[in-house]
Amino acid sequence: MSEPLRKNRDDVATSSKTTTIKVWDPIVRLFHWIVVSACVLNLFILEEGHYWHRVTGYVAAAALAIRILWGFIGTKHARFPTSFQRQ
Ligand code: HEM
């Protein structure tokens, strides 16, 4: 029973080949970095409540709206799970 497990561990330890599989599509990646940038800018760099603070905040809000829409119509891994997909 323990033999196959040890064999698998050896395979992992000695394997030099790694394969990169891109899961997230460009819209998901863009949304992620827009939110990261907007939060860093508004929390630490831009003046509270000033013009560019507001613009940055609205850009983040627009990105969120697009991401929510993408959660319904987007690619497989971007879509929100439904009971239909879980089966
Ligand atoms: C330390 C964190 C933050 C502070 C202290 C702060 C402070 C403020 C203040 C004082 C205002 C003006 C509010 C008014 O005039 O009614 C404002 C507006 C705004 N902030 Fe921030 N903010 C912060 C972080 C953020 C972040 C992370 C976002 C989004 C990424 C954001 C988005 C906005 C937006 C969209 C507005 C305009 C709201 C409006 O038009 O009524 N803020 N913020």
C-alpha cells in the first residue's frame, strides 16, 4: 500500500520538467492588477478625496463592474460557479 506513494514522491523529487498552464484569462489578470494598483495609489500615494484619488477609485469601480459581468459571460475559469457547473 505504501509502495506506490513512495514511487510518486520519487517521481516528483527527480522530475526536472515543469509545465506552466495559464488558468486566468487577460481580463481577469487586468482586473486584478487594476485593483491592486488603485488600492496602493489611493491608500498610500494620492491625496485623500482629491481629483486623481476619485478618478482612480472610479476606475477600480468600473473594473469591478466589468469583472462581475465577465463572471457571467466570460471564459471557463472566470465565470462564477453555478450548481449546474459543479456536477
Ligand atoms: C486610507 C484610505 C482612504 C482614505 C482615507 C480615503 C479618503 C477619501 C476621502 C476623504 C474622500 C472624499 C469623500 C467626499 O468628499 O465625500 C474620498 C473619496 C473617494 N475615494 Fe477614497 N480614501 C481611501 C481609499 C480609497 C480606495 C482604496 C479607493 C478605491 C480604490 C477609494 C475611492 C474613492 C472614491 C471613488 C472617492 C469618490 C467618492 C465620491 O465621489 O463621493 N478611496 N476618499
